[in-house]
Amino acid sequence: MVARRQPAFPTEVVRDPSVMDGAPVVSGTRIPAETVLAYLRAGQGPRDLFEDYPSLPLDGIEAVVAWAEAVYGPDWRLRSDTAPTGR
């Protein structure tokens, strides 16, 4: 197993029209934030995400959860739709 280091700068969810058609992604990757949310909503944990997405930064899950709370609100886990209410 490869040791993972904490990134020098905090990871965040970003939108860039040149990356994934502007869909929200984990910064520095092409991993859609909605994909991370789908894993979490399905009850899968960090290990599953890191195995399937080895380029996901260590704090990537925390960044997506913070983004989801800001965009969808505190009940983001219960939402089945993916239409954001803000941002």
C-alpha cells in the first residue's frame, strides 16, 4: 500500500468550463463531486472511494461534503436528485 500525504493546500470543489464541461469536480482531478456523493449516499466509505479513485486527495471527501452542505443543505445525504439549490 502506498502512503498518502495530506496535500499542501486544502482541497475544494471547483467548476471550470474546460474540465468535465464545468461540472463540479474535486480540485486537481476530474472526479465529479456528484460521484463522491453517490458513493456516500450508497453507504460506501472512504476506502471504496480511494480504491476506485486513487487520485482523490486525502481531504477530497471532506471537501465534497462541505460543498454538498453549502449547495444542498444539511440533508444532502437524503436527496435523490442532483439539482443544486445554489452556487
